[in-house]
Amino acid sequence: MIKRIKGMYDLLPPQSHLWRRIEATFFDVAGRYGFETAATPIVERSELFARSIGEATDIIEKEMYTFPDRRGRALSLRPEGTASMVRAYIENKVANVDPVAKWVYGGPMYRYERPQKGRNRQFFQLGAEVFGVPDARQDAELIAMAMAFFEALEVEGLSLELNSLGDPDERRSYRDKLVNYLTVHKDALCADCLRRLDTNPMRVLDCKIDACRAIAQDAPLMLDHLGDETRRHFDDVCSTLTDLGVAFTVNRRIVRGLDYYNRTAFEIKASALGAQDAVGGGGRYDSLIKELGGPPTPAVGFALGVERLVLLLENQVVATPQLDFYFIPMGEAAQAEAVKQAALLRAAGACGEVDFSGRRLKHLFARAESRRARTALILGENELAKRQVVVRNLTTKEQHEILLDDLCLETLE
């Protein structure tokens, strides 16, 4: 027997009903904020992620699924969605039509890491990106949209944490101060943080190792080194969220795992998930479009992890989608007629299924009820000879016969 690859998974009913509800809710909420749906390929050129995410990140160094194609070009399964959305924005010259674009997307991402609860090598993300708007109120409204999505799903126990990562010049000045501080304590840092000290020192503040966390407690923080304009931007984000009634706390140690972020950074956490408590996050990335060859364009976005959201909602009962009818034909001639009648009902807007199993009637009624059908349509040899069908209400158990020519959506009520 061939088994699935480690870190991948099968999505089957009834869990798939919960997934579809999550997706539908996300796109519905986003639509109310004026977002449109976009989609990009699962496979991209590897350099897209190396240039956008950062060569010194764990994703690029350890986690990407990268392989050569037949012409020797390095391709990668996408490890996140923003870089692909930016590439699509640039390549399709969207800014020539309207520099402002508001896109939402969903799909699988891939990272080679140790599988654990709520964390797989193939994982599904829902995301949103806004291109062309520099205003802090856009950051706040985007965050409010993410929180409105969770509220629509009735997810409880969430917290929103907010920070500012400054602008590039401020980051460079702050980086020197942080490196000086960490160098004094380098003997106590873990191996990963020793490497980050030279490549991406801000990531040390996000390390989960106890010794590194203790050192980070007294480290200088970016929020204390903001310029006047960046500070004003952060204050505007906070005040707008307050005006919108969105509760948050300022977490001065949020750094995010990707190099392209500047200014606003945020995470949405769920205490019920334990140590791996982040269910979403994002922020502003004003320089990424220019760095990838596009026009200077401000941008802000976020992504949400569906697997962790499913863990939070797994106790919710999501019913199987209801059927209007369940056709039970007995015999080949009845099956042929049932197929034609079912096609007419579906064309009229009904949802239903034809059973071809030939099992006993008792079992078929049980399956019709398990499929949440409102009505069973029974067609045997006698009924077919009279051009009639038995219509059985599966709630009241009442039934009657009607002519096949009269069978329509209204007769299923």
C-alpha cells in the first residue's frame, strides 16, 4: 500500500465541510471590504522567494522545497503567498491600470519542517494584500477585517498583538545597537541565534529557547528607536483600531519571520493552541514591490493558517450539506429514468443524488437520511409502468405518488 508523504494530509468529509465553511466565510467577509480574489501558481522561480523573504531566513536556508526543472532552472513550491502576489502585481502591470489593488487568496503552501499539531509540510493559508495605499488607517482596517473574520466564525480566546518594525534607515541604526548588546551575551545564545547575530539579529528576539528569551528581555527594542513619522504612523494604527473597537496589546518583541516587513507588524494568537499559538499575522512591506522590479508601491497584508483555525473549531458541528432529493431507483430501467429526472430537477435548481448501489430499501432510506436529504424519490418497476414516482418526506415519513411528468422542485417541498 502506498501511503501519503509525511507532513502531508488528506482532507475528507466531514472535516472538509468545516474547511469549506472557513473559506466561504473568509471570502464573504473580505468581499464586504471591497477585496477581489486572486490566484497564483504553486510553483515559482526560487529567486522570487530568496529575494523577497531573505536569504538569511530559516525558510530559505532550511525549509523550501526546491528542485531543478529540465532546463536546470531552480523552482520552488511556494512557502508563503505574499511574494507570488507581488510578482503577479508587477508582471501583469496592474499599477498601469490602477495602482491600488485589494486581493484575497487561498491555497496550499509548502515548507520542510518537523510536522506537529497544526503544523504540516503542506499547509493551507488564507491571505489578503493591499497594494498602493500608505495610510496607517489602511493597516488598521485590514487588521479589523481579519478580526471580523474570526468573529464571524465565532472563534473565542483570541488576542491581537501589535508592534512597529520601523523604516529601513531606522532598522539599520537599531541593528547596530542590538548587535552590540547581543555580542556581549553571545556565549549564552543557541546555535541558530549565533548565526542570526550576523545575518538577521532581530530574529533573536523571537527565539523560543529559554536562554535566548532571557537575554532578549533586556535587549534594546525597535519601538524605542522610531523616527517621528514612523511613530506617528504606529500611533495612527493604534488609535484607529481603538476607534473601531478592536482590542489589542503592544508587543515590543514581535519581529515576524520574513525580511520584507517594515512599520506595522501584528500577530493574532489563540491561547487554546499552547506554544504554537499564532493563527495569523502580517504587516506592512513598502519596499518589496520596488525590490522585485516594480514601481515604488506601499503595501500591507496578512495570512491566516487554516489548520490551526480548524483545531480551534473542531468541536463545532458542521452539518453535511443538505440535499433536496435522494433518488432510489430499483432496476436498470428505473435507474435510466431516475438519471433523466434528476438532471431535470438539478437544472431547475435542486440538489440531489441518484443511488445506483441496488441495496435493500431499508439501507437506502438510512443513507438518504445520513446525507440529510429532505425527500426520497422511490422508483420501482410498478411505478415506472404507471409513469409515477413515490415521494417520501424523510422528516414526517409521509409519502404519496405523483406522475413523473409532474415531478418538479415544488413537489419536493
